[in-house]
Amino acid sequence: MVPENPSVTHAAPPLAQISERLRLGDFDQVHERIKRVHGCACPVRLSGELRAVDAVTGDSRPVWSSKGEPGGGLWVPCGNRRATICPACADTYQGDTFQLIRSGLVGGKTVPDRVREHPRVFATFTAPSFGAVHRGPAKDGKTRVCHPRRSGTSCARYHRADDPLIGAPLDPDAYDYARQVMWNNHAGELWRRFTVYLRRHLAAAVGMTQAEFNAAVRVSYAKVAEFQARGVVHFHAVIRLDSMRKDGIICPPPTWVSVAHLDAAVASAAAAVLVTTDPVPGLLPALFLRWGIQLDTHAITTDAFTAGSLTEEAVAAYIAKYATKSTTDTGALDRRIRSLDDLDRIGVTAHQRRIIEACWTLADVLDLEERKLREWAHMLGFRGHFSTKSRRYSTTLGALRQVRRDYRAHQARQTGTDDLLGDLDDDGATTLIVGTFAFAGQGYDHSVDAWMAANHHRGRIENRQIAREESAA
């Protein structure tokens, strides 16, 4: 059983359900499993066994089996990055993203500390307008008149931040849903072309050919995607200049290229990007897709008081915050849509429905089959990754996860709490551990177990916050 939305497990279940759960007899064992998956809202259950194989003789013996284990075998965290599906795994993903972004700005995790001397820019790339939409409060949090006009469609209301109308079109019938869907669908290509153009514009800014510039300077980046209230994606990116070295070592770039060059080149390259699409007779004209005019760039510095700049910690925290966001705040579109009839069940807004219906309509066009708009309708047409980075920006999420796995395995062996390999001699040179596992299910069989998992996750967050406050005191 996979919960549709883990947040509903915050309220304590009725006493009768708790009593029923206690009578099942494996309460303590399941509670221990919940702690080991760190409060995962929908852990994956695996059935199978581990065998120890002697690398010299080939003899094998059983080490562990899921037969008779409480909770349906081995549990592993689901690893979902969306907070609306699993707050616990999303919290881990957010922390890993923070470390990944931060290490590329200040060093650590195999990145040298001198990376702080490199030209670095934080940029936000937005989409163009597809029609007037209801506006929320300004950046300072103050409410404002939505759309005052003397003629045409207008709105004189002051929308609070939680108003569901924010992002919805003033005139849905005049809103260009098809072009918005196609823009979302091509956003990844817009970014790819931007990275190509950025190198060209940097080379021109310093009076070099692109080949000469690429031989001396490497452009590294990390970015995350975020959906605006109007249902269109935009990107937050850290862009850094390095010296190009064949050994891959991260070093400062030549002094003849500066953060001012980078800042100007980001703006000019973004303005130059253009993706064109072929017309669809009777449905779509040829489209000329560009970035929106609201490009926002800031130099990244180590000084919190430098005007117009951002600090490394602020940038890393800002990007990590968006790494676990869903297409919608409610999580209604966290899974693929199999039929338009699903929209009534999952509860989307009228605006989201029309975007999804536009994806569905365009998907039927033979010339657009390769865009896979139906498969990506739950992402409002966007088919890219939410979090990406260039190869040399910093460490990888996989490396961070492996360090965590190794640490926890070592900790379990040291404390004698390794149920899987606790009785095995530590002789890695001659013994191989071979596992055979199969998917046995996902989620919790009882609502009380899901409630305990949610409580455990919240307790971990509270303990972490207390530890931070105590260390800062």
C-alpha cells in the first residue's frame, strides 16, 4: 500500500486501530524497521536471501533469508525526491543536493577550496508570457492589485500567497496552452543551446576564437528546475568558470576572464537562444521558442555584504529547497496520467486540467510523437531532469549515497546491529556476498505503521534542528 499523500498520516489514528495493530504481535520489529529506513513513507519490500561464497573454493552458505522476517522481508527506502510522496527520502535528497551545490562553490567532497576564487554566477531562467495570469504578492511579500486595466480582461483583487487563483489565466480561452506545453517540452533543448552559446559569447567577449577559449576555460554548472504557479518550468543555475586541464583537476581560470565577463555572457547568450518547431497544419503554427525576458543574474561572493551578490551558502540552500518540489503543491501530479478520467480523481485545478488536455491533444499528432507529450502530461509537458550538473562541477549524488551507505554499514558492524552480515567474518579478500532479491511490495500494510513512520521522520527533523541551535549557541 503506497500512500497517495503522506501528509495525511500526521493525525494520530483512532485508538481502536492502534489496539488492533498491537495485537498483530510484531510491533517492536516493525518499529525497528521504520527507524532503519529513517521514516520512509513508502519503503520497498524485498524478498530473497544473501549467501557467502568462498572466492577460492566456490563453497557457499546462507547468511540471511527474508523467510519469517517481520514486515515482509528486507525494507529499503524508496528514494523518491518528491516531498509530497515521501518527506523522509525527499529530505535526504535535499540534503545531498545542498552538499553537491555547496561543494562546487566552497570546496570539499573532492573539490579544492580554491574554487571560491573562480568567477561564479547564480542565474534564473524564466519562460515568456503565454497570456496574462493572476498575480500574487510582490517579492517583498506585500499584496498588490492583480491586473488593473481600463480595457480588456482585468482583476482588481489583492491575492494572498495561498490564493489558488495565482497563476491561473485571466482569460483561459485566450491563453496559449499549446505554446506553453511546447515550451515546457523544449526547455531542455533551450538549456542545451544556452550552454553552447555561452561559450561562444565568452570567447567573443575576451577576443578569442571558440576553439582557443575552450582550450583554456571550462564552463561548469549545476541547475534545478522549478514549476511556477502558471504551470511553466524555469531553471535556477550556478555557473562557474574553471581552467581547462586534461587531468580534470579543478583550478581557477586565467585572469583575463572575470565574473563580469561571465555575467554579461549569460545575459547575451540567453537572449540569443532560439528553438524553432515545424508547423502542425490546423493546430499549431511554426513556433519560435525563447527564454523569457526576466533573466535574473547575481555574482556569487564570499562576502555577505557585497551589493547585488549572493553568498555560497544562500545559493546552495536556495537551489536545494527546490530540488524536492513537485509539479503541484498538492502532489496531485506526482505520477503519470493513464487516462484523462484520472483528473477527476486526483483533483487538479481547471488551469492544470487544460494544460494536461493540451498535452493529450498534441500527443495525437503524428509529427509530434517523438515529443512523448502523453507520457509527460503529469509534468505539464516538461520531459527533462529536475536536477542536473556538468561533469566537473562537483561530486555526484551517487558518490554521496555510497559514502552514507558505507558509513551506516560500518556503524552497524561496530555496534553489533547488522542483522544481515553481523555473524560474518570480516574477510573481504576471500568471501563474496551474493544476494538474490525480488520485489515483494511497497508501503505499509497498516495505517498505524505509516503514522509511526511520519512521526519518526518529524522527530529526526526536530532533533537535527535542536542540535543546530545548540551548536550555534
